[in-house]
Amino acid sequence: MQCVSRKKIIHYQKRYKVILHMFGCSLIAGFFGNGKKITISEKLYLVLSHIITIFYIIYLLLTMFYNDDKSSVIVGFHIMSAFTIIHRCFLCHYASHLSLVAKRLSHLNVKEEKYFNKQIYLLLGSSVSFILVGLAAAITMNFYRAQSIMHVKELLEYENIFVVSFIVVTIYYTLFFTMPVNTFAVYFVSVSRDITSLFQKFKMRMISTPNPDYEHLINEFTHLRNFVLKVDSQTSCLVFWTALANVFHLYFAINGLLGSNDEIVWPNVICLSSGIIYSTFMFFIMCLWADRMSCSAAAISRKVHLLQGNSCSSGAHIRCLIALSQDVHFTVWGFFPLKKNFVLASVGAMITYSVMFKDIVMVET
């Protein structure tokens, strides 16, 4: 793992450029913080990013205190909104670190596979498609909602204001809060894949060398492991809030479908069903690639037992066995490793609680 020269210009890989541009579309500030002097335009960009967050926090607090509807769906939406706000704040805080990780992986000349690049672009495209479908369904639902409250004569003259305000808030929340969560999930998948490739390249070099230098193997693996720990320290909290946002999106969608005894119109069904499918899928794909990264590191510890040694190198061989057998994994804010079974546990628990709370509400009413 070589250090990045300050004089050398390092270009991002194409997929990282696209991902960072997606963050830019959501006005996530901080990607310019790489030790360079911040320009006036970048400072204004940073201020605008914070204004966007503060404005929506004020809006959310007003709706929480002045909205008489305290149903499980509304409460779930408020909780989900709070998680996406926190996620955006952490994303702005760690943006410069995330860009440096992308630049470091690009500098390491990780081989770009066309098949994987297509998968990344497909994930980004599906994110945009999901947002467009959700926007269309939500806007249509806003028309239904506006028409449902227009039976009050005092509000009849404000019909257009209701519709326009609902549409503006929906677009605002989707573009600046929902979209960064999905974009970070794609970023995390790309980083996990690149680190997986680094471990696989290390394993191939290790097993193809007839008389390996054990000290060199220990140092190289330690550098790789430290790099993973550094990346995890900068992404684990974002993984935590991404997981909470996706899980409560699932809760919100399930409660919306189970929800009320009123007639459920088709835009509501489309919006909530797509939310269930997409949130579960993105959460699963994150955990899948994190698990693959851990498995690629574990495969090294299994292969190191097959290395040939002699009486002179037996001590170094044992040290190499111990060093290369250390666990390497991404975590959920340091609480526990990010594995595939975490998806099943989280989604299963959320479905169970959604149905249970629905039954409790039905009994009370």
C-alpha cells in the first residue's frame, strides 16, 4: 500500500465520478475538503447544504406538533425522516473522507470490471427510477389528499396551494434526503467490491510464490487490514443510519399497506410496494458485498496454512498464520459485523413489529 504523492494528480475511476456527481445533485457539501483552500463558492455551497437541512428540520417539527393525525404510518414517516436527516448530516461531515477513500482505491489501480461497472450503473439507474416512480405516485396521492379535504368550504379556495405545497415538499425530501441514502448504499457496494479485489489479488500473489517472504506478507496484510479499519471508522455510522432509514422505510410502507380501513388508491399501493421492494433490496446488496469482503479476507487465512515452510522459517510461518487469521469486516457503527443474516434479522423483526402494532391498534379501536 503506497502513499499517495501530493504532487501526483490522481483521477477517480469512472464509477466513483458518477457516484460523487450523484451526491452533488443532492447538494451534499464537503467533498472538496481534501486539504485544499476552500473557495468562496464552495463556502456558499456548504452554507446552502446546511440551510437545506435546517429548513426541513423546521418543517418536520411543525408537522409533528401541529398535525392531529398520530397514526402509526405518520409516526413511522416522522421517524424515517429524522433518520434521513441525521444520515445527511453525517454524510456532509464525512464527505471529504469518503472522497479520499474513493481516490485511494482509484490510486491502487484496482482492476475495473465492465460487468461490475454495469451493475453499479444499474443500481444508480434503479435508484433514479425508484425516485421517479415514488415522486409520480406521491404527487398523484397529493391530488387525492387535496380533493379529500376540499369538502370543507373554508379550504376550497386553497386547493391549489395545498397541491403545490405537497408536491414541493415531496420533491424536496426525495431529492435532498432519500436520494443520498440510496447513493451511499451504491458507494458502499463499490468500496466493498474494490477491497474484496485487493484481498483476492493478495491471496493470488501469496499462493503463487514458491518461497514467500512471511514478514512481507504480514506487513502487506496488516496494511490492508488497517485500511479496512480506517474505511470502517468513516463509514460505519453512515451504514448504521442507512440501515435504520431503510428498515423504517420498510416499516412505513408495510403499515401504509396494512394501514387504514379507508379505501387504498392505486398510487398509494405503487409507492408503498416499490418502497418495500427497493429498501429491502438495497439493504441486502450492502450486506452481501460487506460479507463478500469478509469472506475474501477469511479465505487468505485458510490458504496460508498451505504455504511451504522450513525449519528456519517455522517461527515466521507461525507469526504469519496468527497475523493473517485476524478477522476483517465492516461493522454497523462498531456494534456488530455487517453480515448477510443481519438483513434477515432486521427485515423479519420489522415485519413482525409492523403486524403486531397493527393488531394492537385494531384491538384498541
